[in-house]
Amino acid sequence: MADFVDIKLTYNNLDTYYIRTSIFKYLNHHLPMFNGDLLDIGCGKMPYKHYILDNSAVTKYVGLDIDTAIVYDQKIKPDFLWDGQVMPFEDNSFDCAFGTEVLEHCPNPEVILKEVNRVLKPDGVFFFTVPFLWNLHETPHDEYRYTPFALKRHLENSGFTSIQINATGGWHASMAQMLGLWVRRSQISQKKRKILSYILKPIIKYLIKLDKNINVNFVDGQMITGLYGIAKTK
């Protein structure tokens, strides 16, 4: 899964480069908090499985996806399927869990979050990411774009504590991501896409570099690319 953990900026991935590097960066940063049995929620093709097992104290990796999920890879199947209401696990089954770009697809996020809380052991860790600046996807199952305030409230209502939420990027990264999405996904001809990708690649790279060391505060007027964070069970 090199396009998720070893990502190089190319003309073809100007749309996904920033979001994927951000997810991997912050997942990797929090790996020291992962141990024991881990649950991957909305696992898809589990692109981080081998990296996590090779670079953390996780000893068991369990992939869970909803029974109506899009199949991204016929060769890779979730370990468990569920109906989006009750996870097929006993209380206190896992030491840690994570869900990357999943909660925006949940019609009732607190149903899922309460289930995550239930299956985690006391002082269990939940790592999450959600998009903010992103095109409609997996329609019609694209439900929300969370602000940090709403996301924190949902986590608190679901029983989580020690909640830390941060932005994956600010204004410059947002512009880079928007340019990448536009040039790779908008309705322009293939010829224009090729030419404009060539022109925009160095600009996108420069904008990402500008954003690198900026501390994003959640204040009026701030733009963000997405959110990531950690929450714990009591």
C-alpha cells in the first residue's frame, strides 16, 4: 500500500497527496499510543495494517467495515462486517481503535462513537481523522463535514474524555488541496488536465511547504483541510 504510507508527489496524485500524507503523518505520530488488540473501523482495504503491525506494540489487528461498504479490493476482505448499529464484539474487547475518513459517512455519528467507546477497554485510545475541504464522495453516503467544536461534542456525548483535536492543515494547505482537487477531478479535458497539472504541481508543493510549520488555531476566519485527534475511554 505504498500510495498510503510512502507517498511521492506526482502529476497524477495532486488531489490525494496532501490528505494521504497528513493522515499517515499523524497516525504515525500517535503510534506509540497503540498497543495490544486494535480495531480498524471502516477498514476498507486496510492500507495501514502491515505498517502498524511492524511499527507499534499492536499484536492483533482487526478490520471492521459496514456490510454495505464499497469494495475497493476484491482480494482484501474485512475480518468482520456489521450493520452500523451494534458492533459484533463484547464490551472492553480492544486496547485501541482508529477510523480514518469514516465519521463523515455516518448518518448518526454518536451511534458509532458509542459503540467504539463500548468495545474499547478502560483508558483505551481512539484515533480519528475527518475531511473538511473535500468533494462529495461515496454519494449519497456522504453525510457531514465536521467543525472541531461539533466533533468534540459528539465525542463527549459518546463517553470519551481527554479529547484532543487538531487541524491537518491551514490556509495554504487548503489552497493546495483545492487546486489539486480541481485539476484532477473537475470537468476539464484530459489535455487541459495534463497541462494544468504540470503548471500547478510546483505551486501546490510550495503551498504545502508554506503551511508546514504553521500552528492552526480554531478561530473565526480560519480555513482547515481536515481534522485529526485522539480521545480516550474512562
